[in-house]
Amino acid sequence: MAAVTLLVAAAAYPLIERAAGPAVLAARDVLDTSPRPSGSTGQAGGDIPGGTAAPDDDLPAITRLDPALRAAVRQAADDADTADIDFWITSGWRSPAYQQKLYDDAVRNKGAAEARRTVADAETSQHVSGEAVDIGPTEGAYWLIQHGTDYGLCQVYANEIWHFELLTRPGGTCPPMREDAEG
Ligand SMILES: [Zn+2]
């Protein structure tokens, strides 16, 4: 009976999103990089050549971010640099096609059920609307987890240490973190 209920619940879920692995993970157990497609859809679609970018880079992944988010990340990047912390953007704005490719790759590699919890589809991803950034490397992500509220930047999902959105005012309080997109 429980299995049937689960199946129904899974089928009813829109094809959202994220969480890698079990719902609750110690931060150190989490993958330290955001997902990238196995094949590039090109810079015009939001790919970042080499996998890292700075807030001032002239790439669609950066220039198509929400301007307020971009400004907040720029300020954070400057301060991280001053603190001698490695800090860069690994993913920003993504075209719907790019996001769909991430999702399709996840289905291929992990199966549909896991894909639903690990990658947002093109309709639900905050990356597609330019309202999310992924930060790397691990050092930079942890720094922003500690200091993000100074800029209004919040970690959204407990199982994505790299994913940040502008969800409060500088000095404000972030909304309660979700375990993953399904929690
Ligand atoms: Zn993200």
C-alpha cells in the first residue's frame, strides 16, 4: 500500500528539481559542484566556458541574471576576494533548452525518479528566470552560507550548498531552508 501511495505521489509531482541522494545530508556529504550538462548548449544558452565565471563577465549566463542578484553577488565576490576566499559563479542564467538538457542528462544518468529530485525542469528552475546562481568552489559556497545574509543571499536547499537566491534584504533573515525541492 505504501509503495502504491509513493508511486502515485511521484507521478503527481510536477517535474521539479534538485536534491541529490537522501533528503537529509551532512553538508560535507553533498556534491561540491552544481550539475553541468555532458554536452554544451553554447554560451548563448547559458553555458560557462571552463565552468567558472565572475560577476562582471560578459556572458549570457551572467548578463541575463536579475540585476539585483548580480549586484549582490558582485559585492559578495569582492568581499570574499578581500578575505582571500576562492569564489566564483559556476552557473547563472540558463536558457530553457539548457535547463532541459540538464534534466534529460539526469534522467539518463540517474533515472527519472532521482532526476526529479536533483534537477529542476525548464519551467520551474530559478536559473531560467535569472534568479539563482551556483557558487564554487566548496570554500566559496561555505563562505557565502556564512555571510550571504549580509547581501540578501540565501542558501535555499539544504542539499545544495552551492545554490543561492536573493531572498532577503541585506542584513535580513533568510526564509527557512528546505531539505530539497520536494520537502
Ligand atoms: Zn542552482
